[in-house]
Amino acid sequence: MSAGQIIQTICLYLFVACVTVSSNPPEDPVWCASAERNGNCTVTNSYGAFPDRSTCRVGEVVFPKSEEEVASAVAAATKAGRKMKVVTRYSHSIPKLVCPDGDDGLLISTKFLDRVLKVDAGSMTMDVQGGATLRQVIEEAAKTSLALSYTPYWWGLTVGGLMATGAHGSSLWGRGSSVHDYAESITIVTPASARDGYAAVRKLDSSHAHFNAAKVSLGVLGVVTQVTLKLEPLFKRSVTYSVREDADLGEEALAFGKEHEFADIIWYPSQRMAAYRIDDRVPLNTSGNGLYDFIPFRSTLSVGLTIIRSTEEYQEARSDSKGKCSGGRLVTASLLTAAYGLTNNGLIFTGYPVIGYQNRLQSSGSCLDSQQNLWVTACPWDPKVKGEFFHQSTFSIGLTAVAAFIRDVQKLVELDPEALCVTDLYNGILMRYVKASPAYLGKQEDSLDFDISYYRSKDPRTPRLHEDVLEEVEQMAVFKYGALPHWGKNRNVAFVGAVGKYRRASDFLSVKEAYDPSGLFSSQWTDQVLGLRGGLTVGGDGCALEGLCICSQDSHCAPSEGYFCRAGRVFTDARVCRRSG
């Protein structure tokens, strides 16, 4: 065993030993030089860096506690012609959705707009403010024996934020796994004319012509202050992970999501295996009080995080693919042994199936349960410690094309078996099912979402190990298979041409023009993503390293087709890459 592997083994033991410790709470994503008046500020995401590594400056941040205070802030900014953006409590969106143009913009924080206003057991609905977290929704619903049907797996998202980006869980059943499709009404504060007091409070429900524009808005329509969510009676689930070879994954994936209500798949391409989550409802009287506390979302000793990160940097510097593969297999085996954080009684895992109530199994994020401890422990990605620093490429491919895409990725593994070991250190490729949505910027067809996290260098000019293969996977999905991007997770290249893939994008843009004709809630970046101006990708040495352009200078590529090909490969007539010669 190499020195790097020994270190990785030690740090994994540290990781497993420390995951139940309370962590330091994440800092506010907004920092202001003038704390007394909340002026001269910078804003970032929870990972401490935007995809282009730019510093986002704003003139001021306000923290309204009511809808009236939001309307007052929007009115003042509209009257002054001032750019605005909404920032959430933890700011988990990776792209620059939160960044206004210029240095004098206004940030409207929903940090204190965070109350659950009403739970109506009769109508099975919940009225909640836009800054309330998913965790609050889950807990308050359970108190009245109700549940939100499907949710993302991380409970630190806010209701306004997860709706703005189309965040989802995994299911093709019912209305599907996107939370925005369980919204019964949305209240949004937008700019208005001087005659109307410079701000309008718009209450939209499913009968309103603009409702499906507001459900997934990228934050460019205004401030979501309140949402009414449709709930259902609290129920129980039974969860079992089944590990299988991935030889027939493409075909199996098509049927699996229809067979199991909460199905998902974690794929480990380099290990040629996949973990299938067999997850269905069971009767309420079924014995079990299981809990899901996903291990990568738990608190970790900062020293352990530092060792893990240093080991990966060591491997990157020495192109140590074998070390990454060994480490990836160790991480995978440990997570499988620990059932990814499932326990049968809230304390220990004794075996499958794990049976429990929906509110205890649907989402987690215990690293947010925190006390100030000088960062002795932290969430693994907290930028205050030397921990995880990664890119995330997340895209949805229509079910009819999923098998072909998976086969193409498997061909890359055949050509270079060690290339995708880099994803195993970040728990492989998470595959979640997403149903077609009526939202204008929602999923256009029933799809499978592929969520890929992988190493990112602190130096934007330093190439990553096997970067070329990951670029092929990402760009093959986006350009060959027409994948839709996750609005809150990608690098710029995933958004190239994206708006043209949405059948009702023009209707969304019409609503945007009606609600905010001066574009005060828009920025150069959101305009580029929505196709209103060019320049989403940029040129220059190293631009491909951060996903800011399509082709790197040392690769064989076809810029007119928009495909990346790594050195030593050429394009076939099928417009996929293969080895030259």
C-alpha cells in the first residue's frame, strides 16, 4: 500500500469516527465591511467560490422579516433603478444566481423570512415563507401527521431557493419528485410602476396564467415571500440497497424507476457496479422507526477533512490514478457497509430493510446542527476549513436516451478503466428520477438526473487528473443527448444553448418582461443563460479547466459542433469520441 493509500485509509477511519460530532455552523454567505449599515458587501455560495471564481460585490444587504418589508425594499430599489438579487440562508446554488451586476446592487436576504405560517390538516396544505428551510417544512408537517411527498436529500435548502432552481428528489410517481410541482400558490414581490408604488405583491395559484412561470424562476421575477405546499398523510417507507454489476444498467434503469416509488441508483462506473435503492411505501403499522442521516452530510473533524484533501492533492500532483481507485473503493465499501447512514432505530444499522416514517427518511443534513467550536468540526465543504472543493455537473437526460448515454460512458471506462475512479471519492454518480413538469423551466419529459461531483483544484490553471474524460461525459450529455441542466449546480458549459431546449421558454421570458421590464432582478449571467445575450462561454488559456469554454487548446475538437475531444481522439460519424488510429 502506498503512502497516499495509507493516509487515505487513516483519514477514512477519522471520518467514520467523527461523523456524529456537532459541527461549526456555516457562516452567512454575505459579508459586509460596514456591519452597522450592512454596506460594502460581498456574497458567495456555501462552497466559497463561483464557477468563474469571480468576487461578487454588492452595495447593501437587507434582512426583511415580513412581506411588507420585502415590498418596501423592492420599491426603494425600483425607484432608484437599482439591481437586486435574493440571497438565502445557506446559499447552496453553485452558479452565480445570487450575484447582481456592478458593485452597488441590493441583496434581499430571506434569512429572517423563515416561518411556517400555517398547517391546515383539513386541506392538507402548508403556508410557508420563502426563507424557511426544507427541514422546517418536514418537521412542522410531521407534527400534524402530514408529509411532503418528495424532496431533495439535503434539508438545508430554502423553499424559495429550491423552487427557483427546480430542486427535486427521485420519483416518477404522483406529480413527480420536483417540489415546485407541489406548490398550490406562490406569492412573489416584483417591481412595479411609479403609479403602483414601485412594488407589486402578486398572489398566483394554479388557475393563474403566470403560475407555471413562477414555479421555476431562477430568481429573475422577484422575491418569493410565501408558498402554499400540498401535503399528504404521513406514511412509512421501506429502504434496501442492492448492489449489482452495471453491465445492463442502461436497460435496468428504465424499468427501475417505474417499479419503485422512491428509487434511485448510485453508479460506480470504474468499479462496474451500481447500488440500487429499492424504496417503497409500506403500511403504517409496519414495525420500524428507521432514520436516514446521510454520512457525507454529517459533521466531520476538520483535521480529518484536511488529511483527505491533502491526500487527493498529492494524488493529483503525481497523477496517481491507482491511489484514487484504491481510495474510491475504500470509500464505497465503507459507505455500503454503513448503509450510507441509514439506521434501523436512529442509532445503529442492523440490516435491511430499513423501515421508518417519511419525515425520518426523506432528507438529512445533520452537519447544520451545530455549535460554535472554532471549526474543530464542520460540514465537509465548509470553505473555512481545508476540506472538499469540487466541481458538480448535474444534468437530466430523457428516459428514451438514458440507455445509450450509459453505454457511451461505459465505452469510456473500457478505454480507460481508471479514469472515473475520481468520482468514487465523491460517492459515484447519483441517478435520480424526475417527472416531466408543467413549469416553463421545469423538466420537459420524464428523465433521469445524473449528479457528478469531482475534484477541483484551488489553482484555476492546474489541470485535473482525467479531466478529459469528465469533460467528455459532461459535453456528450449536454450536446449529443440534449441534457437539461440542473439550474443550481453546474458550470457554465452545461448552460450553453439550454434555454432553447425548453418548449415554453418564450412564455417565461414574456412573464419576465411583464414583471420586471427593467431587468432589475436579472444580471448579465442570467441574461446569458436565458439566451438574451451572448458570452456564456469565454476564451483564453485554461478556460476549459473551470467549465467556462468547450474546447481546450491542446485537444482535438470540433468547435462548430460544440464537442470536446481529448488529445488522441477523433470524432466518428456518430459524433462521439474514440481513440485515433
